[in-house]
Amino acid sequence: MKNVILVFRTSVSTIKDVERVSVILNKCPQIMTWNIDLEDWEKVLRIECRENLKATDISIMLKDIDICISELE
């Protein structure tokens, strides 16, 4: 199974938000690496993951902690 890269615009605005995201994403075994660019105005979340993990899966996980995301092309 190959890896894919998913890229999202996020509602993350603080380090505390990043910490909450970290708890969720670090529990997911399909995710190899991830990062959030707090310098970018869109607070871009980049995830390298297995191809069976979909953008909607990530969205659902983060919605539970009140973080909204939308996939970027």
C-alpha cells in the first residue's frame, strides 16, 4: 500500500489547537507524519498517510474537537 499526501486549510489558531490536533492524529496508525504551518494564513495541515485514509476521515476526527478543515487541491 502506498502513501499519499493530504493537504487542508484549517481553523487552527493557537498552539493549544495544535496540541489537541496532535492527540488525535498521533493515535491514527495510518498517518506517517503530519504538520501544521501556523505562519500561513490558511494554517495548512499536511498529512502523509496510507492511501486508505481519506480526507473525510480526517475531517470527522478533527470535527470532534471543533477543528474545521477543508481539503486543498
